[in-house]
Amino acid sequence: MMQKKFCLLVVAGMFLVASPLMAKAAKQTNLPPQANGNDTASQQATKTEPDPRQILHSMCDFLKSQEQFSYKAEVEDDQVYQGGKKLQYTINMETFVHRPDRLRVNAEGDLVDKQFFFNGQTITLYDKDRNVYGMLDVPPDIESALDKASREFGVRVALTDLASPKLCELLDQKIKHSLYVGMSKVRGIPAHHLSFDGDAVQVQVWIAAGDKPLPVKVVLTHKNEPASPQWAAYLSDWNFSQDLKDNLFAFVPPEGAEQIKFAPPGGSTSKLREGKKAARSKS
């Protein structure tokens, strides 16, 4: 019998990339009206507006200072099919972090119903639809475990970068241009609207104003892909006072669950996604 391999529906990550041309256009649209004819006013406005990277680093520093936390995310994910047409699917996610060596994500939506576990020794991905799971031996900390899973098997789960103590170091390597857009409200929460550009993706982040600079919204635009699909997440229900027990991060196979192997990147993952989209478009 041929040995089965684990098919993973990869959810978008949060690394920053974008285009210099897009960055230039964004910078121009941010100039105040008087700047068109008054260079001094333009320079003063530029000097007084907040530094987007500084705000981003305040978010990273705050999250890095927390030993354990949880949050929820409502995700909207564009999928492109048939020559540039787009369909948008939703995913509801809940993430639990206990540093340095515990991480769990529950993801349920139109195209995915999966759970991700890291217990300090192994990463386990459980597909509830098929009642199958795959397991990887990984290093004993969140950062190294996620890195190995991504490098060797293409396993990346949305927003888990927020659990990394090196989050801003990773982001700084990708940012080519940054922009402070202005103050905004995300579901009633006052937030700094920031934009970051690199080579392929524009990332917008809304970070709550005040003494808890938490991300409340993230939008990724994949500029080099057909139809420029977007991935957006609204983050809420941040909790830093929970006592997250070890058993929360321990995977116990449900009755009848079958253990199968992970497929390496470029395997059957994309075929699984296309098959699901095609099935839904016919229904």
C-alpha cells in the first residue's frame, strides 16, 4: 500500500514584503494639501507625524514581555480562480501562547477545520474533516520549532509570528518602505494605521493606541499575484491573565484518527486547495 502523506492547507503568514513603486505612490498620497505648494509646511508635517516603525516596535516589545496570552482572529481570505476572478472565504481562529515552548491554534472556516499543537517537543497538525494528523519532531522553543516546520515542510499558520520573540527583527529584514497613514478606529478601538512595503506584498497594520499597543487589524495585499488577492484579519479578545495549562497544548488523537506523514513543499497541498475551491464553485 502506498504510504499516505499529510496535505496541509497553508494559511497566510505575516512577513512583510512590497514594491518600491507602490511605496513611492503611498508616500505621495500621504502629503497634506498645503505640501503641494509649501515645502516648509510639508517638512514640518513630516517631522511631527509618528514613526511607523517605532509604533511597530512598541507592539513587538509589548508582546515579547508577555509570558502567556491568547487572542482571536476573524480572517477573510481571497482565493483567485478562472483567470482572475476572486472568491472570499472566512476563517475563525483562536491562538494560545505560553512561552517559551507552548503554542496552539484552532482554525475553523469555509475551507479549513484544523488544529495546530506545539508542546515543546513536537508539532502536530490535526485535520478534523478527515480525522487525520501529522506529527513533526522539532526544537524545544517556539521560534526554532516554527522555523523548522516552515523550512522543511512549508507549514505556516496565520499570525503565529506574533508568538515569536524575534518578530520585529524578522519584519525589519523585509520592510523596504514604511508609512504612517493616520489615526483610525477598528470596531470602535482607536488605532494607528501603518503601511509597510517590500518586494511582493503590502502589509497594513492597525495598532491600538494607548498603553497596550496590540494589533487589531492586519491586511496583506499580494501585489504580484493575479488579481492581487488580499488576506485580512481582525484581532480581538486579547487575554494576558489566563493560566494556560500544559494539557491545552497536548494533542490526544480522537477515536479512529489516523497518523500520516507531512508532504514536503510543492506536493499535494495546492491540489487540495484547488479541489476544495472547485467543489464549492460547483455547489
